[in-house]
Amino acid sequence: EVQLVESGGDLVQPGGSLRLSCAASGFTFSSNPMSWVRQAPGKGLEWVSAISGSGDNTYYADSVKGRFTISRDNSKSTLYLQMSSLRAEDTAVYYCAKEKRITPAGTVAFDYWGQGTLVTVSS
Amino acid sequence: EIVLTQSPGTLSLSPGERATLSCRASQSASSTYLAWYQQKPGQAPRLLIYGASTRATGIPDRFRGSGSGTDFTLTISRLEPEDFAVYYCQQYGGSWTFGQGTKVEVK
């Protein structure tokens, strides 16, 4: 059974930093690209960042580029999101998601999601 | 970046009725990368449809996805009590984007 368990969410002051983790199990972690998706309170979904299975390729939404860093430790089956220079508008539930890949198209959707971890940026 | 616009914002229906949800893209989008998700309060999104029309594992056949180009549709043939939720479409056009969601509520 695929499981994704996020942790690390907290209350942080504007300008602060935080690292989120996502522990994966039930599938071959190193073979799968992963993403972070966030949802502000009462709002819709926003894709934040993605990383290839090897970790060699990373991608970011413009809203977080230069402030957030995605990484992974395949030996620990864990995905990370290092967040810095946090702003009030970064307040959201952050989900990690496993990307569904189909040959030859590549990633076509996100087929498994964690339960989310809440990040609140406020003074 | 492709902008996805979902309509209506809210759909008020009774169990057993048919629900038709629309997702319009700001430019022609590949059906391969069009997906639909269901989200219930306090829960993570659940993948329903990918490739515009392929049901994900375990999704009942009352959920049907269709469309191409700029217009995509999610149809729920007969609403069950557990289908009342928010539905999002998603597309890849250089980056992943989501529509703003359609809430299906009990009338």
C-alpha cells in the first residue's frame, strides 16, 4: 500500500525558514518523480515544486522560485521541501504527491497524496 | 502557462441526479495531461481521471471524463451521497496548473 506521510509544518514568522519532510513507502521511491502541492485555507490547489526520481532535475512554480528548494534522499525514501524567506501568502497545507507516469508521455497526474502538513506564516 | 477555468462554481443537486462539470483551458491543451481530482473536507485530493478520460484505479464507472482541445468535462452519471465534494481539473502546459474547483453540494 502506498503511503505518504508529511511532517514539519509549524507556525513561523515572516522571513523565517522551515523544512518539510514526506516519508514514502509501498512503492519504489527512487523510480518516481514527486511533487509538492499546497492549498491555502479555503482556497484551491497550487503546484509548488517537482523533482525527478534521481533528484537531478528540479522544477518550481514562479511564486516560490529562489525561496524554496526541493530535494530527496532515496536511501531514506524521503522527500523534502526547504522553505526560506517565508511570506504570509505561503500559509497553506502542503501535500506531497507521487507522480503517475505513463510511457512515453511521462507524468500525467498525481496518483497518491499525503494527508498534508500545515504551514502558518504569521507574526 | 495554461489557465483552467471551471464552471459552475457550485452545483446544487440531489442524490441520483447527473452532474456535469466543465473545465475550459485558456489555450489548446493536450488530453494526455488533463486530470480530475475529488477533494472532501479535511482530506487530500483523490485522483479520479487522467488522460482526460481514463479512470484511476478503483474509481467507479459512474465517473466519466471527456473532451479535447480547450473544453473538458467530468460527468457523474448518478450522484451517490459520497460524491458530494469539490472537484478540480489539472493540466500540464510547461508547469502544472489547477482549476479553481467546482463544489457539488446537496440540494
